Amino acid sequence: MSSSSSYSSPPSNDTGLLVAGIILKLGVIVVFFTIVCCCIRKIKSSIVTDVQARLHKGAILTAEPGLNLVKVWQVDAATMERFLHDMAREKPIRFTAQELHSFTNNYSTRLGSGGFGVVYQGQFPNGMKIAVKVLNRNSDKRVEKQFMAEVGTIGRTYHINLVRLYGFCFDHLMSALVYEYMENGSLDKFLFSTETRQIEWEKLQEIAIGTAKGLAYLHEECQQRIIHYDIKPGNVLLGLNFSPKVADFGLAMLCNRDSTHVTFTGYRGTPGYSAPEFMLHNYPITHKCDVYSFGILLFEIVRRQRNVNTDPADSIDWFPKKAWEMYEKGGLKDLTIEIGIEEKDREKAERMFMVALWCVQDSPDSRPLMSSVVKMLEGGVEIMPPSNPFRYLYSLGAGHVVVGIGSNNSTTARTDSSWYKDSTPVMRKYDIQMASST
């Protein structure tokens, strides 16, 4: 065998170069697609961030000349809906007068009016309905105070039973407040108007409990306690399914939780619903004034009539006093029959009367906390017998006023200050008081 035939030449490098080239190309492709994906994510993120910022500032709602709003809203519909749903959780937006003019279609639909202004229906560009309260601009400082009270209180809160403040407008042209739209309006028209269909009694009980929960949140769960000062049927608004929300915070005040009372001059609230301590000069006012007003409201909810008979042909008849007199005689059940409560609802109606009698005690210290009111209305606890809540009325008849207010000079505060039998920690301090008094 020849030497040439037995010799093998070394393998060629062409195969190695080919493999290396393929790997290099794949690497370039991977890097290219990675860069493209990163760019796309950054572009989308910047768009969403810009839209979010403009939503927070209110700019997204401004109809600038030549701007197609539909294209803006279609940038990221899911993200926008989430942010719109959470609008009330954020700080109120400051709108311009031109924006409100656009939202209300030149204030074409009027919902109602009051001493401080007129309320109009409107909607945001995405179709969300709103209510715009335009305040009267005059020399009356009360309007300015109402504006600051509303923005400074309800603008800080979020609760299912409190009306949502979306934003406000304040400039040289106008002062206005932008709220969520409540389809069924205020509770008073369903209680007192003969032209409006009556709400089923069970639904009225739900409205009472929801209103109590809203007040409990204001008094006991906010970072700073909020006192409403004007609880009445006209300030309880009803949504599409008659879900209640406390509204109109024009008289509301913030106070520190450590403060035992608030000092101010002048009368607050609505006559007939305001607590008796407002009639006394320089008496301390606490959040228990809202509890009294809620008790008066509760009587009207159960009865579906005003507490005071305004018919000039009849003598003046104040229903809460009548309810107490019937309770003293053991006749609350008879009272429920007299006012037309169906048999299936009479036990709940009696419970609501008992809660109302506790709420309207002349001594603020004897009135329950709103969280306790919720427990009593919902059932599951035994309501303790209330004492006479109207002793101050008899004192008025004697020519002088004796209203028990405060722990030192209360004429009607019970030694057993518990309102219901329960073993929860919040009530144990009253059990201690009961034990120490025996």
C-alpha cells in the first residue's frame, strides 16, 4: 500500500464557521426583538402614565379645540375604567368653569335648589352622570364657608354610604361642587310626598341602617372626626337601588378625636332635627348632636310622615313624644298597628322606635355611639329600656330649661349607661360603671 493512499487530510473549517454564523445571527435576532419589546413597553407605559396624570389633574376631561376625545379614551380603555372607578378615592379634581359648562350642556337640566345654590345634572365625556351644585356668589360669607366645609370634609372620605365628591370649581367666575349622580334623589320625597311611590318598609329599614353606617364612619373611622350637623331626610340621597348616602356637608366640621367638644357661636342645622343643646348658650357641642338628629329622622322613616303635624285645623302633635308615652304604657306594638305597619314588620318597627328613643335622649352622654346604633338596628343584641328622653320639655313648661348635658350636670344620664346587652369590649366600660354604682 502506498504512503499516499494511507494518508488522511485534516477536516475542513467550513462546518465550524457555518455553525458559528448561525448562532451569531440567532443572537442578533433575539437582541433585536428584545429591544423592540422593551421599546413597545416603554411607549405604552409612558402613554398610560401621561393619561393617568392628566386624569388626576382633570386635563383629560377638557375639550380642547380640535381634540378628538374618543381617540384619547381608546388609548387604554381598561386602565381608564379602573381609574374612573377609583376617582372618588383620590383627591377631588379642580375643574374650570368652561369644563362645567360643557359637562352640564350649558346647565340645561336642573335637579333642585336650596339656600346656597342650584344643582344641575351633567356627565363626564365618558358618559358618567354627575350632579353639579353651583353655589350663589354674593357677599354672604356662609357660602364661602360651605364650600370649604364640603371640600375639606367629604373630599377626604370614601364610604359606600357617603356621597362622592368628584371635584370642584373655584375661580373669579363661580364656585361649584361636582358630585356623583344619585338617581332617586333625596329621601324626603319618598317619605312625605303623595306624588311619589312609597318605598317598601323593608327597604326603609335598609336605608336607616345604611345612613347609620355612614355616620358611624364619619364619627369613628375617619382620621379626624367629622360632625355633619344637619342630618335630615333631605340630606339622605338614594341611588338606583335606593342605596342611601349621606350628603350636603355644608355645615360639617372636622375635629380632633381627642377633643371632647366643639366650641362655636350661632345655631346650626335644621329646626326640628337639631339637638336641644343648640338652644343653650355656650354649651359644648359634640358629635352626639348627629345622633339626636338621626333619632328624629328614624321616627319619620318608621312612620313615613313628618314628626310635627302642620295641619292648622289640628293641635300640635309631636310624634316622638307620643312614641315615648306609648312605650311607657307598653303600647309600642299598638303604635305600629296604628301607623299601618304590617304584622311581619312590626317587631323590627318596635326595635327602630327603641333605638330612636335612645338617640333622642336630652343628655348627649346618654345617646349611643352610631356604631352601637348600627348594631341595635341590625338586630342580634337586646336593646336596654331607655329612660325618658324628653324631660327638658316639662322643664320648659315650668318656665326654665334643664337639659342634662355632660357627665357632671346631666339630669337624665342613666347610671347603667349601656344601650344594649353585649359582651364586646366597647361596652364593658359601662358594665364596670354598673358594678361600681351598686
